[in-house]
Amino acid sequence: MSGGFGDLLRTRGVARIIAAQLVARFPSGMLSLGLLFHVQRRTGSYTAAGVVLAALSIGQAISGPATGRLMGRLGIRPVVLGTATLCATAVAAIALGDIPLPAIVALAFAAGITFPPITAAVRTIYPKLVNSRMLGSLFSLDASLQELIWIGGPVAVTFVATTVSTEVALLLSVVLLIGGGIWFAASPEVGRVRIPRSKRRFGAVLLRPQVLLVTGVGFLVIASCADIEASVAGAFGTGAPTSGVVLAIWSLASLVGGFALARLPMRSWSLTLRLLIVAVGAALTPFAPGFWGLSAALVVAGFGLAPALGVMSAIVSSSVRFSDTAEAYGWTNTGQLVGVAVGAALAGAFLDSSGAPAAFACGAALAMAGLLVAALAHGVTPDLRGRDAGPVPDTAPVPVQPAS
């Protein structure tokens, strides 16, 4: 993989589309926490807030593949602008309306099912912006920079919710949904890409072993992350700032790992080796009590996280037809969203029944399971050294690339 991030960002349109998609995706790091603050303050119940967040997550999980497919029918711009408008309207109604809990749950589901498919759109566009030698670096950069969303989003929404109001915190998400969506959709790079209408039935892309692998591994890895995140909060208490600092260190380590490993060539074992780093760090968490111990363990885990996510994006891009890439990314995103729900639920159960060490052990087990699946299935993972990392043209057969 040649060329550094400087060469990549000097490529026409790359810096602009990265900036636009980061702003458009920023509500991903804000909306859940904003709803948690708002609903808890309105109802006095964390259980009610949990139901609202579950409705949001279910809506997002359902919508991912469908909106990805829809971009091939209607175009990227209409889908992004339409969903951003509908999602922002639902969130604004929650923020400004004096409505009962069932209505808030329904609106949260509506916000989830209309959440703009920015991630699927931009990862479909990337192969059209750079040559194949740079594409792996671009996916790694994307996976690294998304950590800014998970660091900055929660900090911003917490600050506004606690110092101004929860209504304003939610309306900030509305502004970013609309403004970011317009900026992204108006980008010339978006206008130049037309996703062909897929001729395959909906869901058929999941039959691709690479897509199934990335969806399954993504589910396990993100479930591990959600479990560990909740376990950190349980270990230090939800009212302590220590947990936020530890999670920020974890995200920063992922950011650094993404930059450090981005230029390594992607081989058939690359995903397994990166997940090995994640699993080793996760395995240390049950035995690393206290701020410094957990921080050290999560620095190790984080160092492999963004690189692993970047490899997973490249695997999907190189293994499916261009007309199917948006739907494929929708499925992988759905797997990760389900992973968030499952991981958080498992952590809560273990925290209540056995305490933080058991909850961390559950997260470690999920990370180990993701590593095992990746290792066993490495034979279907493409070796991208010197090969085209972009999507397969719709006129060409889609080979299963064997391990080297």
C-alpha cells in the first residue's frame, strides 16, 4: 500500500468528502446519549430511557440494508436528504413536544428507521475517488477518524445537556443532521457517483461469504466493545468522570492504531492479526482493576480496533458488485447495531448478578469469538497486495479470492 495520508488527502475531493461525512455522521455519537438525558429528565426513569434507546436502535438496524438498496433506485442525494429531513423532524418533535412516553418511543423508532445512510453512501463512494493502491489507506483513515465522532459527540451532548438543557442538546443533533446531510449531499463527489440498480433480490448479497463474515465478526467485535463500555461505567459508577476518561483513552488508542497500521498491506490474515490485538487487550480487562490497569488494557485493545474495522470495510468493497456495495454496508452496519444492543444487555446482566469483573470477562469472550471466526474463515478473505481493492464491476463475475 503506497502513499501516506498526505498523498491521500491531496487527492481531489478526498479531504472534502471526509470532512462532510464526519459532520453528517456526528449525530451518531450524540443522539443516543441526548435521548437518554432528555427522557430520564422528563420521566425520572432510566428504564423508560432504555426503552426509547432500544426503539432507536431497532429502527436503525432495520433501515440500514433497505436505505442502502434504495440509493441504487433513487440516487444517493435524494435518499440522504429525505432521510435526514425525516429523522431531524422526529428528533425535533421529541425535543419540543410535550408528549407521552409511547409517542416518544414511536418517534425514536421513526428517527432510527430514517437515520441517514451516510456510512454506506460514503464507503460506496470511496473506491471512485482513489486508485486501488490508496483504497486500503482510505478505509483505515475513515475507521480512525470515526473515533472523533465517539469522542466529540458524547462530550458535546453531555456539556450542552448539563449546562443548557436537554432540549437544546437534541436540537444540536437536529442542526447537524440537516446541515451535515446538505453538505454531504451537495459535495460534487456524491453527484458524480451513480449506484447501479441491483438486479439481485434484496438480501442476496448476504450470501457472499465475505459479507457474511464481516457482518458476523462485526457483530461480535462491536458487542464486545459495547459490553466493555458498559462495564467501565459499572466499574467506576455512572456519576464518576473517571469512566469517561477511560473510554476517551480507548478511543484515542484506536485513532492512533488506525494511523499507525494504515499503510500495512492487507493480506488474507490481516483481519485476524488485528483482531488478535483487540482480543489480547480485552482479555486483560477482567484482571486490570482501577484507572491505570483498565486504561492500559484498553490502549492495547484500541490499538487494533480501528485497523480491524478498516480491513472489514476493504473486504466488503473488494468482494461484491458495485451495485450491491451500499446494501452490503447496510447489512454490516445492522450487524454492528445488533451487537451494541446485545453487548450492552449482557454487560447489564453480569453487572447486576456478578459484578464488573464478570462483565469484562463477557466482553473478552465476545472479542475472542470474533477472533476465532475471523481465523477460521480467513480463507475467504481477499489478499489485496497489488490487487484491486475496489468493488467488482457489475459486468464481471465475483470470484471468491482464496488465501495466499
